[in-house]
Amino acid sequence: MKILKGIGDTVVGALPTLLRQVLLIVLAMLVATVILIITGYEALAVYRGLARGITTDIGGTLRWATPLILAGLAVAVAFRAGVWNIGVDGQLYLGAVAATAVGLTLTFLPHPVSLLTAVLAGMAAGALWALLAAFLRVQWGANEVVTTILLNFVAISFTDFLVLGPMRGTGATGTTYSTDNLLEHFWLGRIMKASQANVGLYIAIGLAILLSYLLFRTTIGYEFKIAGTNPWFARYGGISVRKVILLSMGISGAIAGLTGVIEILGVHRRFPGRFSVGLGFDGIVVALLARNHPIGVVVAGLFFGALRNGAMNMERITDVPRAMVEIIQAIIVLAVSAQFAFDIRRQRKSAEEEAEYVAEVEDEMETAQKEGEV
């Protein structure tokens, strides 16, 4: 009961974040409408595409919302700890290829065990790839933004090598390369007919609730928050920033790997080369809009899922290009970035004031100690 109450309080605490999300989305949509009017396109095209994606093609919206929620959660966990994991795409690919390798080789496993093994293998692959960047950060101070971006290219190229080489499927060509289809007992069930929406959506929502409790109701979450906002103060308070970096990146990488696993087992049911269309970077936008709150990530993921699905509908029913959706995303990123810049400036000022206060206290203690000796 205590855990359920904690989860309920966390959900209620997310309401200000959700309200902020709605305001930013409304602002972005209004600016997009103005751009459409200025450029001579139909002003309500974006709204028509979204409405069609929500009403007549809800399955497509949920299909895209699932990986966006998971990618957003992967980014949010690391960001809350002050670690910039830009390598979700690479971790996603390695998680996907690890799950595929299990599905192609361990075909003798019974259904529940086979599925669980594939999921765990994918999460482990994503976590290990993220931990490589975390280790470089804590050991030699390598900037994780640079290392995770570079590791993206390594991971994607490595999966290309596997799919074009030892894991190459029958009938694959140089332009449409993939592995063979996985056996049915490795598949995740679909939740809607004639749709690729699958039970991964339930996993994503359940994971968001679990992370909400972890980040806002546990000691680990407190350490993530303090280390992310003020590493110096965290060290002064006895928190191991190295441990926070490693743990947050490990969890983030595992979730990113899970994103790839669900894409393979729930959507494609094989590993097609270069199947991810920027899910990792879209996850950053989702996390930024949600201000790294797991419950907010669910809402933001659903919105961007509707937006991505609506873009496809918008191109079919109007003459507005799909790039308009990217403009909406860019507006949201700019608005959120401005807000983050303001918050960071305020946090730095607060950290400086705290440092000055601690220095004054230490000076007073030192003076009092000298006077006592005299």
C-alpha cells in the first residue's frame, strides 16, 4: 500500500509538468499554423493529420508512441543524473541485434523462456554499450556527449556488418538487407488488428510508473537528482558521483536496448538494416518536453507518436510536406531549451551561493577553533 500511495503521489506531482507540456504543444501548433498560412498551405493541415491519426488510425499512433516513450525514458533517466546520453540509437541497435541473435540461434527454447531470454539479452547489450561511455567519463573524464555520438556510428556499422554477413537472411539484397524472420514464439503479441501496435506499449507505461517511483521516492532517485543538479554538493554530502554516472547510464542503456528489442519482436519480427528512423534523437525531444519526468514522457511520447503518424496521413490527404512536423519539433525544442537554459543559470547561481555559505561556515569554525586554543 505504501508503494502504491507513493506512485499515486508521484503521478499527482507530475500534473505541473503535464500542464507545461500542453502549453508548449499549443504554442508550437499555433506557430506552425502561422507558418502554413504565410507559405500558402492549408492552415489546418496539421490538425487534420493529427485528427486522422488519432481517430481512424489509432493503431499507427500507438505503434510509434511505444518506441518514443521508451527512448524518452532512456534519455530522461540519464539526464536526471546530469549525464547526457546521446547514444540511445546505438544502444537501441545493439539491443535489437542481440535479441535477434538469440531468436535465430536458441530456437529450441520454450515460449516464455525464449521471449524472456531475448529481452534480457537486448537489455544487457544496450546497458554494456552505455556503460562503455560511462566508464570513459568516470575514468578519464571523456565527454559523454562526444563518446556516445561516436559510439552510435560504431554500433550501427557493426549491426550492418552482422546483417550483411553472418546474420544475413535469405533473399536479402544490398538495399533491402535483413535477417530471416524469427519463430513465432519469439513474437510480442499485437494489441489491435491490422496494426503493428503491440504489448510493448503496456511495458513502456509500466516502466514509466516504475521509474517514477524509483526517481522520486527512493534514495537512488535522490542521489540522481543531487548529482545531476550539483555534483560538488553531492560529493560534499557523501554521494558517489562516479556510482551515479555508472548506474544511470546502465539503466538508460538497458531501456534503450529494450526499445530495440520491442521494435524487433513486436513490429518487424526480424532485423531489417537501418530500421530505426531517428528514434534515439526523437527520444531526446520527448524527454526535454517532459522535463525528464517519466509520467510526462508517456504523454509526450503519445503526442509525438500521433505527430509522426499524422505526418504520414497529412502527406496523403493534403499537399503539406512532412517536414512541417519537424518544424513543430524544432519549435518545441527551442522553447524547452530556453527554459532549461534559465533553470541551469538559476541552479548555478544557487550552487555558488551554497558554496559561499559553506566557505563562510568553515571560516567561522576555523576562527572559533583558533580562539579556543588561545
